[in-house]
Amino acid sequence: MSFLKTLKVAWEGLMMNKARSLLTTLGVIIGVAAVIVMLAVSAGAEAEIADQINALGANLIMIMPSFTRGGFGPGAMPATLVYDDLAEIESRMTNILGVSAEQTTTQDVKAADGSLSDVSIVGTTPGFTAVREYKVAAGRFIIATDNENAAKVAVLGYDVATELFGSAEAAIGQWVKVGDAKCTVVGVMASKGVVGNTDYDSRIYIPITLVFKKFTWARFGGDRLSVVYVSAASKDAMGSVMAELKTVVMKILGTTATAPGFSLTTQESIITAQASTTETFRNLLGWVAAISLVVGGIGIMNIMLVSVSERTREIGLRQALGARPRDVQLQFLLEAFVLSLLGGLAGIAVGVGGSLLFDALGTMRTEIVAASIPLSFGASAAVGIFFGYYPATKAAQLDPIVALRHE
């Protein structure tokens, strides 16, 4: 019997029990959809992490302390940079766009006609806008003399300005009371929105020296910096800038290459570290999806065994009319294969649609992984062949005489 005729017979066999065939494919549909959706969730999580890190700025290098200089006991000092070191780093470095540092606090903010509670206050330096690629919409940003004099000036985030004063332009020259410090508004930042978990438009920027002087940090940390940001001029310059930066900072701290007292971290290294963390999560999701496919395959095998039992007399009649055992085996194998393929196609539609729906309506970001579509479809086909082989072989091994006598 030709392959096409066998396929036609297999299809007719499936159509005799449409409802059962449809229910049988549900396991494969769920498994394939699970593969696509779960990989999309994993890819979305990785992309979200990457976006949060890249939102810090372009070609960023972070200088962070890694140990305590001077040993333990009285007089031990953290090997950290202080505010005055920023100017020295900037003057010695080449191929950079800027150097910046930040110190944050949370304060209530009052203005003439309104107030806001628990506003994020960022003490920073003039290099902030270059390092973070963040533009000023009106007025100006913090300048060097502001930090030299711990000037009581403030640059408002776009939403803060509009909520307190109605517009960015109207805020310039007004005053805001940040905690106990009454500051003059000298600028308003352009709208940037929420990036990651940070709402840039709801923050206020003031000189970092004012934070050291007026707020709680000064009582504990003085003017020491927990992290310093350096922006390389280009991605190609990252390697040379890091090498030069390491030398410059060791000279400032008085440390050596064997124990520098700090570490240099780039956005790419953070993303790589986060990716390795999420890999375990992705593997777990993959195993869950694979189990769903296996369950779907077991469902196909179970239904095919029932089908062989129900159609024993039909099998005997076909053999009596000249069908060979391999023709019978191929027929039932094709039935299982067609079920899995139909389930795979439907599962792809459900998986892609579900991923897009979660991304549009939910809080979880998803990104469809192109490779997951052929991967899941191929897996569904393999499941059909693997779990359909045993029932097909059992059908082919039936004795025609015994099969014809079957009631």
C-alpha cells in the first residue's frame, strides 16, 4: 500500500473519533505552548535586567571598594574614594565622557503650593548628565561651584516639577524645601519615565556635598563614595579606559595591583552575571515544559492503545485483504504523528499568542525566542513518533485470524 493511501486511511481513522482526537492533542498543545511561553518569560526577564543596567548610562565603568585598607582594628579605613578624588580621576583620564558619583536619601519635599512625601533625593556631580545620558529640559544642571559651596540648589525631575509648579518652565527660580534645606530650583530634567524600578521623573537632584553636609549620610560616611561612575568615550575604548583607570585609582588610594582595594565593573559583566543567575531559572522552566510534552505523549500512547484494542477486527480485516504488518504499523504510527503535529501547530499558536498577551496585559515582560518555535514543533513530532511506536507495533503484531474473531 502506498504511503499516501496509508496516510488517508490514518486520517479517516482519526476522524471517526473527532472529539477524542481533539482531547488527545490537548496534552501536546499545552506542552508546546509551555515551552514557548516559559522561554519567552525567561528571555523577557533577562532583557529587563539588561535594560535596567544599560539605563545607568553608556559604556559605564563602576568603581567599587572591595576590601578594607589598613587592616583591622583602630585606624582601619575603607579603601574607598572620596569626593575630592573625582576631580583627580577626571583630570588624569583620557577617552572618557565624564565622571560622576551619587548619594541618595529620601526626604519630604515642600513648595509654596504643595508637598510630596518620601521623594528620592540624589546628591550628584556635574558629570551626571553625561554619564547617564540624561538631558535637562529647562534651566541648568548642577555645576562645579554648586558642589564647591554645597549650594542649596535643586534640579527637579519632570513629574516633580509639573506636580508642584504646573510646568517645567514655571518651576525655575522657585524654592523647594528638601528636608530642612530650602533650595532654589535651577533646572528641570527632561522626561525619562520609569526604567527598571527607577522612576527618574520623580526624583530631585542636588549637589552631593549638600547631601554630605545636611543629611544622615554625613554622620556615618563623611564624603566617602560607595561607587564612582566613569563613562568611556566609546565601546571600543572600554578596554584601554579600564586599564588606565585601574592605574589611576591605585595611585590615588595608594594600593598595589596585588591588592588594589577596589573592583572595576562594567554593564556587560553585570549582565553576564545576571544571565548566569537566570540560567537556572530558565532550565527549570524548560524541564517543566518538557514534562508537559512527555505527559502529552503518554496521552497519545494511551489513546492509541485504546484505539488498537477497539479496532482489532478492522486490523484483522485489513490484513486478510492483503495489508502487510508494516502497512498496519505505518497507519497507526501516522495517526500518532498527525495528532502530535496538529497539537504542535495549535500549541505554537497558543504559545505565541499567550506570550504576546502576557506582555501586553500583564506586569511580566516576555520576549518570544525564535528558536523555541522550531524546537517545540520538532519536539512534538518526536513525541508523536516515540509514543506512537509501541501501539503501532502492537497493532502490526496481531494475528489476522485472532483479530477477525475478536468481538
